[in-house]
Amino acid sequence: MQGSWGRRFMALVIDAVIITLFSWILVALIYPVVALTNSFQVLGFWLLLLAFIIIVYFTYFEGKYDVTPGKNLMKLKVKSLNGDMSYRKAFIRNLSKILWLPLIVDLLVGFIFESPRKRYLDRLAKTEVVKFEEVEKSKQRLGQSIS
């Protein structure tokens, strides 16, 4: 059984807060330089930089640790359906998070064509989000079947 949508939403909110705080710190560091050099046109690229930060954040944490800080607090984990979790799979499954509209489309397409509990990009990346307990139960069953 996959992680509940409520937990997944709260994990996304926690991650969004972390990304927002990081972005504010980045702006606080960059803005004085922009003001001193009178190069305010650079701020027009802020949306692209934010999209890059979001993709790097989710790809790094899910590719390396199988969780983001938000998912960790909500006791959720990203699990590969075949093999180990990788940066490539994490990148694919998180492409829609760069803006709200692609994420909503990803959810709707997954709901309509896949299942009400899976995003479309999760299917493409061959991943799913599960509760920690489910991962531990799977490992225990696997260990028992090997013995």
C-alpha cells in the first residue's frame, strides 16, 4: 500500500518550506550584489533558478537517501519497483515539481489513467512512495523467504 495522500501532501509542504527558506537566504546574499551593480535584469531569471533548486533538492535527497526531509518526517520513502533507487529515477519522478501546474497535471493524469494513488511520473520512473513500515515488512518477508 502506498503512502497516503495526506502524508505525501504534508511532506511536500515541509519540503516547500525548506526550499523557500533556502531561496530567501540565497536572495538575501545575492540582492546586495545586484543592487550595487544595478543589474536587476538578473532577477528575471529567478524562476529558472528556483526550478533548478527544486529539481536538485528532490533529485539529490531521493536519489541518495530515498527520502526528502519532508518525507522523512512523515515516515514515507520512495521505493524503486525494480532495482535500487537512483538519481535518474528521482529526477524523472520529480520533473513535474518545478511548478504547480505540471504537478497538478501529473496528479490528474496518474489519477485518470493509472490509479488514484500514483502519479504518472512515478509510473515512468518505476517508483512508488510507501510508508517506512511497509518497507521494513517487505525486507523481513524477503529475509524469511531466503532462510
